[in-house]
Amino acid sequence: MTLTSTTPELMAPRPRGGIVQGVKDSLVMAKRNLIRMSRIPEMIIFGVIQPVMFVVLFSYVFGGSIAVGGNTSPAAYREFLMAGIFAQTVTFATAGAGAGIADDMHKGLIDRFRSLPMARGAVLTGRTLADLVQTTLTLVVLAIVALIVGWRTHTNIGEVLAGFALLLLLGYAFSWIGALIGLSVRTPEAATSGGLIWLFPLTFISNAFVPSQNMPGFLRHIAEWNPFSATVQASRQLFGNLPEGYPVPDAWPMQHPVVASVLWSVLIIVVFRTLAVRKYRSATA
């Protein structure tokens, strides 16, 4: 009589299911990323310096040379400009999100996370939430600097907060694009380059720095249907920064910028979160 012994195969822990558990796992990962960011303060410092430079340079270099609604006063352009600078700041955080995820991939941390019994999307959700917190801090500092150089709002506090909420929603949506880029490249340097190269045309072919009416026909249509432009226009409207006599374009996103901004941001989150989580599973398999 012989005894046959079988050795069970070692298998990776199965992820825990449920929305509540997924939220808990995401918050744990967000806390991990926030602690990591706090230990590298230069990441936050450099992230604040760049948009502050944009505020000062655009305000004093271009102020008075660009007509907004027929008004060439520096103060009018400064108020017109700030929503564009805010939006540019939250979207440029995309490169940081991609570089952080690419760095974790390069060091093998993503593979370690995948071996743990956690929700599959928690690693990416935690990273994007941590980036949202950092972006919020940057936006607060930037708003203070803008007030110092003369930017003012002309609506109630609720509308002002709604304007900033739309900006943060756009930044969160774009961070999922950064997550997908970070999972698709081999090095953090490539993620940084890949995260910025498409942002420059997106932000400059828009109404962020100059009125879209001044652009050639084909560029004007692109700018008016650009999701970035919708959020900029919505923020200007909520801040009360649209100059008197400023002609609003006939394109639907410009006529209904708040609704268009929300729709664009939600669509980007749904599409790119789905693609990023799918890429996460295959990239670490």
C-alpha cells in the first residue's frame, strides 16, 4: 500500500470584494502615497513654484497687450487669465501621477501590491486620490498668489467653491490618463515626458490664455469643444471673471460650460479608469 501525498499549489491571495472594502483599500493606498509625498517635500515645493511663475509672468508680461472683450486693461486680462492658469495647474499634475506609478512599476512595488488581497483598482485609486490632495494644496497656494497680484472674484462663496470643485474634478479625471500612461511605459522619465507632451497642445489650443474667437477657424472649433476649455469657461463664469461685453461662442460647451465640464470630466474618469485598471491587471500579470 502506497500513500500518495499532494502538495497544494501556492496561489496569490484572492482580492476581497465589495464596494466598502474597495473604498477602504483605496484609502489605505492613498495614505501610503501621502506619507511618501510628505517625506519628499521638494515634490510639493517644485509643484507650487511652476504655477506661481506662470501667474507672475503671464500677468505682468501679457497683461495690457491682449484685448479681452475689447478691454486691454491689465486688470481685465488678469481676471480672464486666472481660470486658465488654475486649469493648467491641475492638469499638469497628470505627469506626476504617471511618473509615480511608473516608478512603482520599475521598482516592483506594483507586483507586491498585486500579491496582496486587495481590490484590483485600489492601488491606482489610492494614487489618484493622493495626487488630488496635493493638487488641492497647490491650488490653495496659487489662489493666494493670484489674490496678491490683483485677481478678484465677483460672485458669492458658493459659486467660487463650485468653480474650484470643477477644476479639481478635471484634475482628478486627467490623473487617470496619467495612470494609464505610467502603466504603459518602462521608466518614470518616459512617463513624465509622455504625460506632458500631449498637454501642451491641449492647454494652448483652448480659451485659457486668449479668447478662442481670435484663432483661425479650424483651431477655434477645436478649442471650443476642448474639455479643458469647458472647465476654464465654467470657472470664469462661476468666479464672475467674464469681462463685460465678452462674446460667448455659439458652441454648445461654451453656452453651457458647467454642464459640459461635468460631463467631460465624468466621461474621462469612466473611460480611462476602466482602461487603466485593465492595463494594471495585464501589466503586472
